[in-house]
Amino acid sequence: DIVYFGTAHGSKYAQGDICYLDTDAVWTSAQADAENTSSQLLGVALGADPAINGMLLRGMITLDHNTADSNDGRAIYLSEDTAGQVTAILPASAGDVVRIVGYKMGDDDEVWFCPDNTYVTRA
């Protein structure tokens, strides 16, 4: 599922980033350590301009970064350390958002991107 709308948030957005849609239709890189960036609609940036290149809301994709290991079927989460990236490592710090955003498929960077609609913020 790909959508073509909104604008990119300048330096806080790069092709391949996992982004959230802000209330003013601006896509910005998401990160597990900030609830406002990880609890909204998520997508993967398919290029520099979401209105032209699109944002993947759900589907298979080869990411631009390594997701930690190659255990097929393992859940992936937003990274608490690096904005716009995912990891197989569960966010562990107080205030981090734990939200499954997809599953590993094949190599370290191939995933089924399908963000869960629910999340938990660690106490």
C-alpha cells in the first residue's frame, strides 16, 4: 500500500526512513524514544518527495539499513537510538514506545512492513 501526499521534513527525512505523518501533513523520521513520533501513522519513505515518490504504508521492502539479525519472522520495532530506523531489539528505556512495525523476511534488511495500530509506552 503506497500513498502519494504530504511533504518531507527537510533534514529530518531521508529515503528509506520510517516516518510518521504529523498533523500538518509533514512526514518526519520516527523514533521509539518519543511517543509523538512513534504512535501516529507510519510509512517508509520511497524517495525525497512523498507526493511524488510515495510512502509505503504496508508491504514488503528492502530497507536502507540492517535490522540486527536474519531471523525470519521476528518482530521489528522502531529504533530508540536512530531516528527513521527499525531494529529487532525491543526498546527498553523508560518512556520508549514499544510498537511492532513489521517482521523480518530474508536478509538483514528485508522486512514485511505492517505497523500495529497499538503501542505501549514503557514506564
